[in-house]
Amino acid sequence: MCSSDLNPIAALRGFAELLTEDLHGAPLLERPVDQLLALADEVLEVMERIWQAVQGAADADRASATPRERTAPALTARILVVDDDDDIRALLVQQLRRDGHDAVAAGGGDEALRLLRQSDFDLVLLDLNLPGMSGEEVLKRIVADPRLRDTPVIMVSSAIDQEGVLRCIETGAIDYLSKPVKPVLLRARLSSTLARKRWRDS
């Protein structure tokens, strides 16, 4: 996982993204916020390169490990990815699996709820704009189900869906990611959310 030092940066960037929606009547503030977003992106990109270097070193360590060490189970999370876009869903699943997680895909709300009721998941990445049953409706059903309500949900949405995201946060979503999802932001949000969940579970 990426360093926990990333979490405040990702949180700051997420706050700045929400703030931009409220600044259309204050042009003097728009430029500083844009600069803040650009700076946060630069820092996150540097951290991504560092993380990749660390992963490369870890891969080298695994290559030189004994057979017993290589077969030892890694600490991973079971994550449900819910998105009707085949390409986005495949990219998210690929990224999560590359980072060592057990990622399961669902193309819609009904399938997601069925999978959640059949098996335990540590976290759900839930697209806001699903056809048929919306992501917001799926979230409401998760929160209303006593067996599922403790499963953290991170909403995934386009930048224009901020009102929907805010409603989902009020309903019970733990966080959100904007499309296209940047790998470094995905790792940061997952690290923060999973750490909170493991602390709560313990």
C-alpha cells in the first residue's frame, strides 16, 4: 500500500475539488484553488513514482525470498467494483489486482447487491450513474441492510455529479473518487478507508 502520508494530500485535493463548485461567483479565489489542485497533483505524482520504486524493490525482495516466504499470504482486501462501463470496470479491477487486492466486478446495482449478500467484502467502489438502479439507490439499500451497512462505500463519479456525491456522503458513503480515477488517488483513498475499517473491526 501507498504511504499513509498520502491521505492528507488526497483529502486536501478532494476538498479543493468540492470548493471549486462554490467559487463561480468569486473569481479572485478560483486561481489560488486551481494552483492548489495543480500542486496537489504534482505531489501525488511524485509519491506515485516513489511508490512504484518501493514496489520494484519489494518485487526484488520477493524474488530472492525462500519458497515458504513467497507462498505466505499477503494482507489484502476484498473489494467489489460496481460500474456499468466495461472499460472503466476492467481498469479498476486490473489496478486493484495489481496492488494485491481480491477485486470482484459487478455491472449493475442488482448484481452488486446479490454479490454483497452472498459474500463478505471489505469495501465497495460504487459508480454513481448506473442504469436502472442508480448508485445512490444501491447505497441506500446497503445502508438499510443491517448485515451490509458496515461495509465502507466509496462513490465514483464524473466531476459534474457533485450534488449526487454530496447526497451519497450524507446517506453514508465514506468517500468519493472522480473519473477518470487516478491510481495514486485510488491507493490513497483505499489505504485511508481500509485502515479505518480495520481499526473499527478490531
